[in-house]
Amino acid sequence: MQDLPVNLPTPVPVRAPGRRGEIASVKEALRFIDQLPPELARLSRWTFARALFHEVERTGKSRDMKAAVRQFRQALSNERWLEEDS
């Protein structure tokens, strides 16, 4: 796809070690995953989220985006890094 930033439909609130705030684009999500410690980055939940975001970059399809964001949110939730609304 093109080099324009691909924004997530809704920013994902994150509260992880060294990172607090929102992830609003595919590039930010990929950068976050790429900076995980190796023992986490190898887990299937993160490798799958990464692969789905790369598919979003390649196709630009909303179906791919929904799957990628859902997987990313689940991976964050598994680590207890998804900032839930109070």
C-alpha cells in the first residue's frame, strides 16, 4: 500500500511498562510490538497481531483492520496492558 499513515478506527489505550497513552496508527502498533522483549515478541498472540497489521498495510481493507485491532487489543489484555475505561 502507500506510505500514508493508516490510522486505527479508534485509538487503543495502553498502559504498559515504558508506554502510557494511546496507539492511534498501524505504524505505532507495529513499533510497539517490535519493541517488546524477545520472550514476549515470540508469543503467538503478538506474532499474529503483527502479521495482521502488516496485512492491513498491504491491503488497506477494513476487514483486515478489524481483525488486527481485535487481536492487538486481546494481546494487550492478556498482558494486562489494555487501559480499560473506569
